[in-house]
Amino acid sequence: MESMEMKEIESAIEGILFASGEPLPVDRICVALDMDRPTVEQVLQKLMDYYAYERRGIRLLRIEDSWQLCSAPDYADVIRRAFEIRKPAKLSQPALEVLTIIAYYQPTTRAYVDQIRGVDSAYTMGLLLDRKLIEECGRLQVPGRPRLYRTTKQFLRAFHLSSLDDLPEIPDLGGEGQMRLTEDGQIVDPAEAAEVTGADTPEEAAFPESGTEAPEE
């Protein structure tokens, strides 16, 4: 009887998440089922492991304190063909640079991003705002009150991160005020970068390939 009750709980949670279509806070699931949070989280984790282990066509993602059902990345091309969705361009290197800086130094201003990159980032930040990978989150309390920016839950979902704590370490981008990259996108002193991140570029270290795509600049 206990296993049957647990099966019903799993089915109910599946139904709730499917009907939501958006990331759903775990507390709302608890209220709907009148269950304690540890039990609900245990069931959610079990479902997430099941979908991944069985290589099902759907996945269950944890995004901070929310959960969402989504299609498996393995079948992205098939799904796009089924709905005649045009494959968008991947994030350009400038977009990855800006996203990396904001992800690690948030909340931060455009002026700080410009200082690190050594170029104007207005256009690139506009693209990331349109893509909902970053968002405004207030103003810095200094003269001029520049806008502050941070990454979004869409950013976490796109790069398969449960929270910002999942971001790997990368070399300090502050340095002398400009991020210096080689022609192949490596940060200066690649030996140190490889030691810290185990990746070829700071962008790869921060955001491993995930199929995330956005308009080219």
C-alpha cells in the first residue's frame, strides 16, 4: 500500500509540473499535495534520476527552489523539425564574455563590464536582455545611479545549472581592468586557466556546451 501511495504521489507531481509549463516553486507543490518539503524533494529527485537514467524524452530540472519538466537535449533537432522551428545561432564570443562577467560579478553595472572587456558592451547586453539571460535588478547608489544587472532563471535553465553555486571557478577577470583573450578565445596565462578550470577557455569553463543558443551579433 505504501508503494502505491508513493506511485500516486509521483504521478500527481508529474501532472502538476506538466500542467505548469514553467518552473514551479517546490513550496507550491507541497501546498497542493499537503506534504512536507523533504518528502516532496525526495520524490522530485527520484523522478529526475529516473528520467535521466532511462534516457526518456523528458527531463526534470531543478532551478534554485523551483522544478520544471522539459524536453531532453538529445532530441532537440527532432523536436525542432516536428514544430518547424528554425535553429537559432549560438551565443557569440562577445556575448559569452559579457555573460561570464555578469554571472560571476553580479549584480554589476554595464560600466564595470565595459571596463573589464575594454569595449562598449551596450549592444551585446541588449541581446542578452532580449534573450532573457540577464535582467535589471535595481540601481547602484552612486551619482548617476547606473542600472545593475544579474543573470536570470532562464540563464540557469539554459546552461543546465541548478543554482549559481554550480558555476565552476575561473581565473579572476578583474585584473588590470581588461579581459585579455588570445585569438582562440583563451585568457592570458592559459596554463593557470587550465589548472583552475580544466577547460580551454574561460567561457567553456563557465558555461560548458549545453546547446544554448542566442542570436549572433
